[in-house]
Amino acid sequence: MDSSFTVLEQLTELDPARVANLPQSTPITIRSVAISFRSDSETLIYVGTGGGKLILFSINPSISDSVQFVQLISIASRLIQTILILAEIERVLVLSDGNLYLTDTLLSQPVKKLGFLKEVTAVARRFRTGSSNFISETTENGDSSSEITEDSAGLSLSDTHCVSSSSAVAAMGKKLVLIEMILSDNDVKVHLKELLGFDGIKAMAWVNESILVGNLNGYFLVSSETGKNNDIFTLPEFSRNPKLKPLLQGEEVLLLVDNLGVVIDTLGQPKGGSLVFKCMPDGVCQLGSYLVVSGDAKLEMYRRNGECIQVVDVGKFGTGGLILGGDDMAKGEMVAVATTSKVICYRKASMEEQIKALLKKKKYREAISLSEGLKSDGEITKKTLSFVHAQVGFLLFFDLRFEEAVDHFLLSEEMDPSEIFPFITQENRWSKLVPRNRYWALHPPPAPLEEVIDATLARIQNMIFLKRAGLDANLDERFLFNLPSRADLLELAIRNIIRYLVASRNKEFSPEVKDGVDTLLMYLYRALDLVPEMENLASSDNSCVVEELEVLLNSSGHLRTLAFLYGSKGMDSKSVAIWRHLARNYAASLRRETGDTLERGTSSERKAAEEASKILQLTSDQDLVLEHLSWISDINENLAVTILISETRTDQLSPESVLAAIDVRKVAIRQRYLQWLIEDQECDDPRYHTLYALSLAKSALEQVATGSDSTDRAERSNGSMSEDCNDEVGNGYRLSVRERLQLFLQASDLYDPEELLDVVNDSKLWLEKAILYRKMGQENIVLQILALKLEDSEAAEQYCAEIGRNDAYIQLLDLYLDPQNGKEPMFSAAVRLLHNHGESLDPLQVLERLSPEMPLQLATDTILRMLRARVHHHRQGQIVHSMSRAINLDAKLTRMEERSRHVQLNDESMCSSCYARLGTKLFVMYPDNSVVCYRCYRNQGESTSTKGRNFKKDISFRPGWLVTR
């Protein structure tokens, strides 16, 4: 138990006889006490005496010694055992000498005795936590029940939902009596219902439809609807009388067994752990979330987990057992405990004042521990706990304990980041956003960090002087022993504020606060020269205000950060302009910002070009892209290509403008852009196809002229040409220029072959010229190039196959045997041609073209095989011709037989479809011998008979003599 934690504090001590001006000749003995909360400024205290008097007092819980006497009435001549406050109907129910009495809450009206209830041993009011019914005609277990109504004429139970009502249960002999009191026109109508079969009842509690009853044997639960009862548990021998106490306005019930408390729900099931009290409780009541237990001349305060947090000694005020009274509805903040002659009123101590007192003593941990305990007890809200964390954070901040302060700031969910802004800069556009929270006025108003540190250091020096003078200065000696220097304190403060602002970026605040958080975070990064953090913030999604930072960053030389910031805000032109400037002066700039010693060169310039390219790949501003294309291409051509072919921008660039902007010396960029335009964008404009082909052709001519084609292949195999280009373009550049040219000439049909021939006609690009002549349909020239210039017999024969005519092979044979221009005949190629395709050629044409100079032994086998194949093909044709004639003759014979078939009809013959007599009508006979009239034939057609057979799908076949043989 925390000795600094006080829940109860004494409000006043009350002598009822003296306050009520009773004569000393008629002393009173207090036997019961009850409290009723009416408002924040008024609570009623009812005192029941041994002589049957009921005294009413009024007190203001917030003011000590504010007791006022209200009324005194005489209920009966014997002691008052129980006082129940029925706030719903503004009545008080009193149990005295076995009788029940009803009076109003201010004791101003005559007392009404419920005369039909006698020898009552216990009474309890009903708590409602949900909808419930009151009266049932019969009980489930068969016990008899009866209903008694007093003064109920003209008011039925069905009307109770329109008026105020309250209920109670009374133990009377061996039965329970359910009492419903209905307030109508300032008069109370009473309805009763009896439940039989119960004996020795000492204590009761009624919640909804469950009546929890205790007798000497134990506790059991009775249904107010059916009268059925179930045991909860049995009491041990020699235990004290049972006691019950509803908690949380009836949601739970506390059952007492000696000094043990068991909490159950309204169905009798245990709920939570048991409570072990230090004393044998005389009484129990609820005060907020705590339990107040009286016994052994003391009051004990318990949390719901069983922890005792406060003990109040009240034995000095009298002798005998204590009588405890509280508000059963748990709305008030006060309890009353009485001896035989005195009433002492206690109120719940102000938790706020206790926390504030701890903070003034700089007991921050104790204050937080107390607040967290109150939060777990339900005494304060989560918002209040956040407020305390923020208050502790500010106090620690002004004590220069910045790390601990920010830890508490982060634990405060209610704290607004704008409250930190004045520590960074006093006058800024966010000054009006700072909330006017006073925080109990325990710390100075926020000021710039330098002023806070200077003021606190001065205050510490004064405290040290006071301590040396022998005065209590409340100093933290451990902190003073390790007190950093002013510069270290300033850096520590900035780093911790940075930590808080970074954490705040992930929370939801107004746009203005987000602007302030990110902008001032950039201020602090710059103050400590945290360049990587500055660049990460500027390049990410941020809320920085550019107008507040651009002059600052420009003057301090943090151009990379400014470029990133411009880029993140969509100010692409300014951002790329800075990267262009850095690319030209990169070495000095990078050394100033990062401290790295880098020489000016490709690697440093490339970094600036890469950042600029990221922006240009996204923007659709064509003028901006083309303006900066030149200097980026000078640094890295692959980056320039990546910018031009980027598909992430909303609107693609105009090809005409791009091609016009590309430097004529940047042939590779032009080719790669055209390749992407044609292959990826599927551009079908003949101009771009022709431009791409011409560019490749000129590059191929240059490589052939310089002999650099083999070197180019080696570089591409090492990956140097397409290192940074995207995959679609880079894959094509793994081939040589001539290979790309040849592939494109074969794949595209949109370029102008004549224009290309003008470029390559005088070169040795024979394969390229063959492809072009092929596109133009010049078959003879193509065969000449393939057969004579390239001597590629396989390609020549393949081209003849593509032509698809035998004369093409004859033409190729002529070229092999008579190449002209002084070239020797190509007999081997001619023999290969005849060997592969001679069987399909005319032997006579072949023999006519064979040269007398051709060695006979080279062509003998081929000519013989060709002649044999020719004879074989001729004989095969004769056989096929004869078989076709036989089949044709057989088909004609079968057709004639079908047409010559006869059918015999008589007067009784009918149509197979409509079943009409045919007589002399025109009729039709189907191949399956079904006969129909001509009208039915016209309706169903010639393909389907009346038997459902479709002759187009199920063909009628009559085998002839040739097939059967």
C-alpha cells in the first residue's frame, strides 16, 4: 500500500442530537445510517435511532462543517433496523420492529405503514440492470403463490411502464414477499407477490429476476419469476451471519463468509477473485471503484483486486461496532460511519490535488504510479492519464532531463506536437496553433531551447548556493554530478525533440500541425547537420513548407536536400535545375554536405544525373525533359534512354520532338528510342521504321569500315552496353548492329526498302541487300546474292521453297552452272540442289541446262534417281487415274439403281407424316423407303425423313462392286 495514496478524508463529525437540538433528557442511540446523493452540492444523511426516530440531515460534500438539520420524524417505538432509499419514486422504506414503513425522501409527508406485512426479518431493494418482468401467476416448481393488492383500484400492472416504480423484497416467516411500489399522482400504489418455502433468511439482494438469499445454512438464488431456487454454496459451521452487498448498481453481488468476500454475477456464478479482508466486516459499501469495509473500529479501503490501500482509525469517536452507510446507487463521493452517538462523514479525496502535490515535490515516478493505479481502478480516464504524462514531461523538460521528458510526451496521447513548437522557434506561422493548456501552472511557459537551458542552469546555480547555505534546495544530486555542458545539453534537447517529432509523424493531426512538425523537424536536422536524415525526410512523402526552408537550405549549402524537397513537392523544374548544377560542381558540393572526399568524375556526376532522371521519368512536362536531356546524356546515355522510354508518366512524349532534341552525335540514344517506339509502343508510322533502319544501316557501314564489329560484340558480351537500360531495350542491344539491322529488316514491312538500298547499295552488306530486294520482290537478285555473293546454298534453297514454284529451283540451277562474271561453275552446289529437290523438277529442263563441262560422275546418281522417281510418279498417276474412273463408274451404277427403284401404292397407302391417303397425289420417297406426300416433303425438306434420319449427317451408302471386291 502506498502511504502517499489517500482515498478517504474526513469531511465532518456529526452529533445528531446536538444538530437536531434534541434535549439532553432524551438521548438517542444510532442504529442505522443511509446516504442519498441528490446533486454535487447536496447529499442527504438518514440516521435511524434505537427509539424509532428517523433524522434527516443535509450536507455539501465539497465543504467541511456544512451539516444542516432538515427533519425528524418518529417511525415507531422500537429501533430502526434498515433504511432503503427508493430514488425512483422519491421514497424511503424503513424496517422497524418487523414492520415496513414508507415515507418521502424529505420526511415531509405522513408515514405510511404497510400493515399487511408483519414480522419482517430482512428487506432489500431491487436493482435493475436490464428489462425484467414482475408478476407471474404460477411457479415452475409447483409452489403456490398468491398476489395481494392494496389501494390498486383503477391501476393495472400493464400501466406500470407509464409511471415511476420501485421494487423490494421482504423476508416474512417462511416466505418471500415481492413488493412493487408505483408512484402515481404523488400517491404510491403497492402490489405484492408471495413466494413460499423459505426459512431463516438473514440477508437478501435482488437484481433483475434473481434474488440472492443468505441464511444460517448458506447462500442460494431464487427466481422472482418462477420461485425456483438453486444453491450457491453452503456456509461452514460456526460462521457469522451471512451478509450480501450489491456492487456496481447491481451488476455484481458481494457475499461475505467471515472475513472472506466472494464476488458473483446476477446468475450466481463467481466473477473475479475472492477478497480477503483484514477484519471481520460489520458493513460494506462502495465508493467509486473502491470497497469500504468497517470493522474493529476501523475503515479499510480495498481495490477490487483485494489490495488494501488505506486504513482509517475511527475508534476514538466511540465504542461498539461501526454502522456504515453509503449510496447504494454508487453515484456519490461520500460515506458515513456511525457509532452509537456520533456520525463521521468521509469524502473521496481529490486525486488531482494529490497528484499535483507529488509533482510539486518533484516526485514524478510516484505521481505517474498513482495516476496509473487510478486509471486501472477506473477513477480517472485515459485522457487524464495522458494529461499527467504531458505535465510530467514539461516539468522534466524544464529540469533539463530531456530524454525522460520526451518519453512521457510519447506516452501522452492527448498532447499536441504544436506544444513543442515554441521550444524550437518562438515566432512562426504555427504560433496560433499552440493550445492554451495551463497544466496546473507548475512550469514556466515554453521558450526557445537556449533560453530554457540558460534559465535552468542559472536556477541550478542558485539552488547550489542555497544548499551550501544550509537551506533545502530540492536538488537531484545524481543529475548535478553528471550535468553536461551547455552545448551538450542543447544537442541532447534537439535530438530528443527530433525523436518526439519523428514519432508524431505517424499520428493523425490537422494539416497545419503536420506542416509544422515536418518543417521544424527539418530545422532541427539542419541544426545538427544530420544530412542523411534531412535527405530522407525531403525525399519521402512530407508536409514541409517549402517557403520556410528554401532560403535556409540554399544559404547553408544543403542543395541536395533542397533538390529532394522540390522534387517531393512537384516542383520538378527547380529540382532538376539543382541536380544539373550539382552535376557540374558535384565534388565540392558533396564534400561540403557529406564530408566524403570524392574526386570529380563519372561516379559523382552520375549520382546527380540519376536523381534528375527519377524526376524526369515521372513528369509529363515535355519541355522540361528535353531541356535537360542533353547534359544527362553527356553523363550517361543509358539514363537518357530510360527517361525517354519511361512508361510511368501520364502522357508520353512526342516522338517528333524527342528525335529533334536528340543530339545527332548520340546515335545509340536515337536507335534505342526508335527501337522502343517500334517494338514496345507498336508504332506503325513508316517514317520511324525507315529512320530506325537507316540509322542501323549507317552504323553497320561505319563498323564494317572501321572493323569494330568484333570489338562491339565483345563489349556486349561483358554487359557494358546495356548495364542500366531497361530490359526491353537492353535485350536487343546484346546483339551487334548488323544483327539488329538484319532482324529488323526481316520483321518490319513498314520501312522504305528503296531508300535503304540507296545507302547500302555500294557496300558489302549482302545479306541486308538480299532482305531488301526480297521485300521488293526481286527474286532473281535475291537468289544471285544468296547463291553467288554469300554462297549460302541452304538459304538459297529455302528462299526457293518460300517462292513455291519449281522454276525457282531451275533458275537457281542456272546460277550454279553459269555464274558469269568470270566465276567458276558451282557444280557441288548444283548437285546438292538436284539431290534435295531434283525429284520435283522436270528432267528435260534439267538435262537441257546441264553443262557439257560438268563431270558425269558428279551427276550420274542424281540424274538416275531423278529419272526413276519421274517414272514412278508417272505410273502412280496412271494407277490413281484408273482407280478414280472405276469408282466413278461404280457410283454412277449405284445412282442408277437408286433411281430405278419402284414402290407399289394402293388406295389404302398413306403419307408417313400426315397419314393422309395418297390416292393420285404427288408423293416423294426417301432413301430409307419412307413415303410422304409432296406437301409434307415441302414442309420438312429433303434432308430429314419422317423417321428422323438426317441424310446430310447420316449419309446413305450403298457399297458397289469395286468396294465389295
